Amino acid sequence: MIYADYNATAPLRPEAREAMLAAMQADANPSSVHGPGRGARKLIETARGQVATAIGARAQDVVFTSGGTEASALALMGITAQLDGKCTFLISAIEHEAVVKNAGHAGVAVETAYVTTQGVLDLDWLRDRLARWDVARDGLPVLAIMLANNETGVIQPVAEAAAMVREAGGLTHCDGVQGLAKTQVNVGLLGVDYLALSAHKVGGPAGCGALWLRSGAPLKPVLFGGGQERSLRSGTENLIGIAGFGAAAEAGVRDMAKLQGLSTARDAMEARLKSEAGVTVFGEGAERLAQTSNFAIAGFAAETQVMAMDLGGVAISSGAACSSGKVKRSLILSAMGVDDGLAQSAIRTSYGWNTDLSDFDRTADAWLEAARRTVLKENA
């Protein structure tokens, strides 16, 4: 089986597995002050340093969570609480549901920040909106913009957008889940105030994530209890998951150049599919993650493709695979202005740390074989 669904979850890296096995030997609560407890605490702080280094940050500014969804929820809900609701969220039209739905439940005004047909945040729209901002009416502007889109792989102009928002006196939250170890992530260069991360997207375990926040950035906790994680996220830390996360982040950044080298094989696969089947590749005119491809051909239902590829020995996804296993029309492509009929035929392939270059050719072979039995045969 060829695994081409890394954007859904990456297989566990050996470095993460080793770190997790070692952490299983720490039979103590990391909040305990005795020797075993201090040993457990050391494992967490080592991982905190590894994650911080991966994003060019200070370790003390990293708060561990249960995953990327909780990290974004903490940021959005925590900002709202700290500002007493005196803010308006600008949510890019291509954000993950973890951001969109938490923003919608925060109890403040929410506006959509539009994107271009290539799936890139429309900076002209943002500039115009901020120029018309009325603090008395709208409160503080809070922009939510992802680093790289999970479906198309399109990389967003985060630094430029964050600079505009900062000049307007606002804040920027960045969903960096898909970007870590796939493109450069440096919080200082990005200029954001909050950054959400997830372990299992980079080859760590599921159920662990982190929120980085700029020192002094407004944030109140949304979970209360024992005061762990600087009292911003109470609850006994997931020691085993955190250890795996740190090791995976470190290994991912180390191997990032190799992953970025996959773009040549990805581009060749897309060129072949366009030449032999006439597929449309979404976001190809923008800067994209090297290992992600989203394409479609009209009349070939996404659900049919996913099943056919599975039978052909290739695991792929349609849309965001973390939506309870459902295959449904992509809201991301709709935001890009893609026709509904074509959007319903879109599938995503995504590769990663354990990908062989031959996987791209074999993916193309399997897809073309399935297409020739259905839509290409009909069009012949």
C-alpha cells in the first residue's frame, strides 16, 4: 500500500517512537517534586525546547495541548476572554474547521477574509478592510490565517498579513499545523502573536499539540484546574505524547530539505495527469507545500476515486480527512471560486518523510487506471 495521506496524519517517526518508549519508563507525575517527578518534568521540558527550536521560539512561550484543534481554541477563546469580547475575528475563507467553528462559538463578531482563485489570502481586501476599521465599533482586529492549506498545500502570505494587522493595532493567530517541518516556520519572521501546532502531522503521536504565544500577548485560560502549563492549560500533561512530539519536530526540521525535494516528482505527476487525463490542479499558480497535490476531473466523484485508489493500493483523501471520515464537497475550493461540479471531484494526495519517489509514478498509474474504467472511457 502506498500511503499518500500525510496531511491527514503522518506515520509515526522512529525517533518519536523511541522517545515515547523512553517516556513510558517515567512512572511519575511531572508536577511532583520528588526525584521521579523531576525526571518526568525533564522529559517534558526537553520536548518543549525541541518544539520551540523548530519554530524559532523560546521554550517558555510554548504551551502543550491535546492537539491543533485545542491550540486554536485556546487562542481564539483566550483572546476573547482577555479582551472582554471587544474584538472582531477576520477568518480567512480557507481556514480549517477547527478555527472556523471555534471562532463562531467565541461570542464575538466574525467576518470572512477573502482569498484569490489560487487560494491565497487577498491582501488588497485585507488592506482595505483594515483601512476602514473602527475600533469603537469593531474592537480589536484579530486575523486567523493558516500557514499552509491542508487541502491544496497553498502557502499563505502570513508575514505580510500579520504586519498589516499589527500596524492596525490588532493580533494574528496562525494555524501552523500543516506547515511545521514542511516549510520554514519562524515565529519572529512570521510576526504572528499565536501559532497552533499538532504532533501527528509531523510524525509524532495523535492527541498532542501546542500553542506558541508571543510574550505579553493577551490570553486567558479556558481550562481550569491544577495550573499546569503556566496556568494556561490545566491538566496533567500527556508526557508520552509530548516526548514523541518533541522528537518528531526535531527530526522533521532536520529532514525538511529532503521533503521539499519532493516537489520535482509531484510536479511531474501533475504534468502527466494533465497531459493524459486533462485534470485541473488547484492552487498550482501559487507557492505550495512540496508534497501536496489537489486535482480533479469533472464527472469522477471524489468518493469513487478514494475507493478505487484504495483498491488499487494507494491511500488518498478527499477534502479534510479529519471531518469524521466523511467525503464531502470542499469548502476550500468553493472559497476559491471552483465550480461545485468540479469541486465534488477533487482529491488530495500528500506525501512525507517515508515517501519513495516511485510512489508518485505508482499513484499516477493507479489513478489513470481507475479513470480509464470510468470517466475517460466515457469521454473516449
